[in-house]
Amino acid sequence: MNSNTDTSRSTKASAPVALHARTSVEQVEEGRELAPKFDQDGLIACITTDADSGDVLMLGYMNHEALVKTVQTGEAHYWSRSRETLWHKGATSGLVQVVEEMRIDDDQDAVWLRVRVSGSGASCHVGYRSCFYRRIPIGSQRHTSTGLVFAEPTKTFNPALIYGDAPNPTML
Amino acid sequence: MNSNTDTSRSTKASAPVALHARTSVEQVEEGRELAPKFDQDGLIACITTDADSGDVLMLGYMNHEALVKTVQTGEAHYWSRSRETLWHKGATSGLVQVVEEMRIDDDQDAVWLRVRVSGSGASCHVGYRSCFYRRIPIGSQRHTSTGLVFAEPTKTFNPALIYGDAPNPTML
């Protein structure tokens, strides 16, 4: 009986993810149907934050498949715009992002993942915990400096050791 | 003497914001020069979080002018993609976002604002505090529900009273 229940529960968790057509503003904003809006490149923006600190770790993009895999597995998947491929975050580095909570915004053109990161906890290919490791001085903060200020003092890993000679994803 | 100092400080805060040309991966990732990458529409994505709770409030977009105004004034400015105009957040609703910290990511194609919101503290035109007021069940959470789950139980204001008959910005 327990085993039957487990099978049923497991089946439900991995069941197909229904993405609904967008039919009205009310459906999109006030409804319970997942009806994401992908842009002209078939992508939706994804904000990823650290479930403990609340810090923004990265802004990624998902295609239909990445969104569905994230929902089914509970591990963050993205579309790599530089490599043009599905990207199971952490597959190379071991720094898998386990999703604690996934949300979608009012017009369903952006998602938010709250994650716990395996290993060192880093999410940035440059070696920092967060991709947002530099501060832009604003308003009265510009009295002291107008250049970028490093908010994370040190890298958590050496990218050359993790990624070897893989191409750098940053595009000019 | 104090008055001279104040003038000098004030001038520095409102001084022109230098946006540098992108010349190398090293400059963009490791440098102190602000060299943002605007997309084919002239926009850069902006994640806005609550400075106290860490909750993501919204994902907006900035053009060159909105980014510069945010840096100079310390109040969030965006580019409204639906109205196609510069958008000083809170100009209509009074819910101004005062920026505590502004960051930029590794490849400088996204910014992050940590803000304190005036008034009721809401940032979503539907009436919720956060635009991300619905949860997408993932993995084992799908045993209970596969539809969206409201994470904020009530709206903080009635949009009809604030925005009147202004067009809804959500696009299908």
C-alpha cells in the first residue's frame, strides 16, 4: 500500500508540465494556470537568489525545455545563450542549484528561483558567490567613488581549475 | 568652508555618469569601469529586491537614460516597454523606490537594485507587494498541486483606485 502510494506520488511529480496558452490579462495575472510568455528568442528571464541570504546570485534565461526540467527535477536548468544549449547548472562545476521555491511574476514573463547551491556555494563563472560582485555607486555614494566597487573581496574558486580551456561565456 | 565643501560634494553626486565602451572580457569582468551591455532594443535587465526582506519585487528594464537617472538620483527609473517611455517608478502611485545599493553582474548585462519602497511598500501594479506573488510547485511539491499557488494572501491596494483607467501594462 505504501509502495503504491509512493509510485502514485512519484508519477505525479514527474508528470508532464502543462503550459497554457495566454488568453486574457485576467487569466495571466489573477489565475492559477502557468502561461509563461517567452520572448522572440523563445526565452524567459530567470532571477536566482540564495535561499538563505536573499542575495541575487545570477540572472539567467530559460527556454521551454529548461523551464519544464526545472519544474520536474527541482534543480535549476537554463538555456545557455553563449553555448546555445540546455544547461543543467552545476553539471561541470558540481555547483548544482537545488530549488527551494519557484515563483512567476504578474504578467508571467519572468521567474524567480530561491536556491541552495551545492559545494562551495558559488554561482558565478568568474569565481565569486554571486555574479553581482560589484557595486555601482549611486547618489551621495558618488562622493567617494564613481567607479565600480568590489563587494565580494575574494573569489571562492579558481575558474581555470574548474572550467579549463572552455570558452568564456561573456560576450562583448 | 562647509558650504564650499557641500557644493563640491553635491556637484560630484550629480556629475555626468560615464558609460565606457566594452573593449575586453577582462575589462568587463574584472575592471572598475561601468561598461553595460544594452540589448538589441537598447535595454538592460534590472532585478529589484526589497532591501530588508531580500524578496524580489520586480524585474524591470532600463535604457541608457533610466540607468543614468537611477545612478544620479538614487531613485529607481526604468524604461516602460508597454508605454514606451522613461518611467520614474512611483510617479503615479507614490510608491517610489529609494535605492540603497546598486550592483552590476559579471558580463555587465544585468543590474540589481536593493530598494526601500515609500508608502505601502508595494511594487506590483496588480496590488501585491511583489510582482512574484505566485509559486510554481516544483519536484515533490507537485504531489499537492500542479497549479500556481498564491504566496501573498491579499493585495495591499486596489489598482483601480490608484491607476484609474490607465491601460494595463500586461501584454499577451
